[in-house]
Amino acid sequence: METSKRPMFDMTVEGKRFIRRADLTPLIRLYIAFTALMAQEGAVWGKITALSRQFMVSRMFVYMLAAMLEQHSQIIFGDNRYKPAVVEERLPYYYMLSLRLEGRCSLEAISSIMKRFNLDMSSTGSISKFLQSVGSLLPNTLTPVGNKVQLVVFSSDELFSKSIPILITVDPISSAMLRVELADTRKVADWKRHWKCLEENGYMAIYLVSDEGKSLCQAQKEALVDIVRQPDTYHAIAHQLGKWANILETGAYKAIAEEYDHYDKLNSAKSEEVINKRIEKCEKAQEIARKKVDLYESYCFLYLCIIEQLQLFDSNGNLRDRKEAEANIELALKLVESLVS
């Protein structure tokens, strides 16, 4: 049955096609397309072949006219508005920016998604070139409104892009990025130059929050000598509690090694008296090792719970409630104290 196959064609409004037959006027073409389309919709057998014989055209030509009429009728009479060609041309760029900025996708992931939808410029090279060109148009230092001098808190740190440092300073109160800078190194001179650019753009530091990085700390002593520096809460807590985690881990491994040492000595005992003494020492060493391992594991569990509460967002991507996080940290610290009491 001829109506069982309905090929779909990518036909557009622009441009005229099939103009070699002058006797096939636009009205005749419309008649052929309409008759064929109605025959397909009504499942009328043999109509496509009859039209091709009547007007001495191929059946494929009849199908193409029907497909063109169906597509154009949907554009004119359907609910979906016809999208201008310029929108289709910009579609790859919309995908690149949306996936990169909102989806936070890697170049490889963006490329895979764009290829799945048969979009142009889907290679990683094209995507990288476009994103770099867009990024080059944006300033890397924020300018105050009205060019007025702003007194702000500097929160400075470095990120890494394939081992290349990115120096960044934000205002922790408003979360505004004051300056983002791709640098060759993260030495003292780089940070001093970074903060100087902020001052030249109208931002004066009244306070500095940073981690314990040597270059950051030394740069503050040289460039922001009159500014108080506060270690950020995350690193201040994480580093201090992390030291105890390392101490407890070392003690646990040392106790395990002593346990194995006593166990090895047990095999060389000959007399019953020596065997009993070594068994007693082995059991004591085993008990000590068990307690130290339990202490280490319990401490690490609480340590990780505290670190989790210091994250700005929870596992579902929701902004963490500060009061709830502080309460959880206080509870975890009390449990840490109970471990050694």
C-alpha cells in the first residue's frame, strides 16, 4: 500500500524548487500537493501513483510536494511560530554559553551534547575558541558604580585551570567578584599587582580574608600592611582539626605495628611461662591498637561532618542554613571532646 510510506523532507519557505517544468504552474503544484496530502491522511490507496501518471512526474516528486505543503501549513496555521533563520544560526552559541555557564559542563561534555543534537561548531576546538573570544570581551576587574571609591572586604584565593593559577578576589558580603586574573604564577609579586589593580579601579581594602598560603600572607604584609588579615573559617578549622587527624592516624598505625611485633615474637617462645607472658603482651597490644583505631575512625567521622557543614551548599545544591550549620559544628566539637575525656 503506497500510503504506508511517508518520507519526511527538510523543506523551507525560502527559495523556489522544481521550476524546470513550466507547465506545472504553482496552482497545479498546489493541487498535486493537496490531493496527495489528503490521500495520505485518508489512506487512499493508489492516489500517489495516479497523480504521478496524470502529470507525468515521479512519485518522489509528489511526496516532496505533499511534505512541503504539510510543513508550510504547520508554519502558517499551526501553534508553533516560525523561527527566523538567524535564531537557528545563533543556536550553537546559545548552547555553548548555557552549558558552560549554567550547566558548568566541560568542553568535552558540551561537544558531546551538541553533537547529539546535530548542531554546528560542536568540536572542542570551536567551542574553546568561541568561549575564549567571549571571555576576552569581558573586563576582569569590576568597576564601582559612578566611579566612586568603595571600601570593601577582600576575600582572596587562587583557583587552578589545568595547573595554571587563577587569582580571584571577591567581596564576601555581596559575593561580587572584584577581580579574576589568569596568571603565570601565584607569587608575592602577582598578588601585590592583583590588589594594586583593584585599588586603581576604586576598591580599597578594609579587611582581608585568605587561607594560610605563604605568598598570600607575605603579600599582605608588604602590600596591605595596615589591613587586618583573617584566616578564612574553612581553612582555619580544617587545618587545625586535620592536624589531629594526622596525629591519631600515625598513633593507630604505630599501635598496629606493635601488635604485629608482639604476635611475631609469640612464635619464637619455647617454654610455657614465656608463651603465657607473650600472649598477655600480645592481647594488651591488640587492645591498645583497637582503641586507637576506634578513636581515629570516630574522630575522622566527626571531622568530616564538621568539614561538610563548612561547605556553602549542601549535597543537593541548596544554600546551607548558617544557624543550623553552626549548631551541627558545636555538637560535633562536643562529641570530639568526649572522645578524649
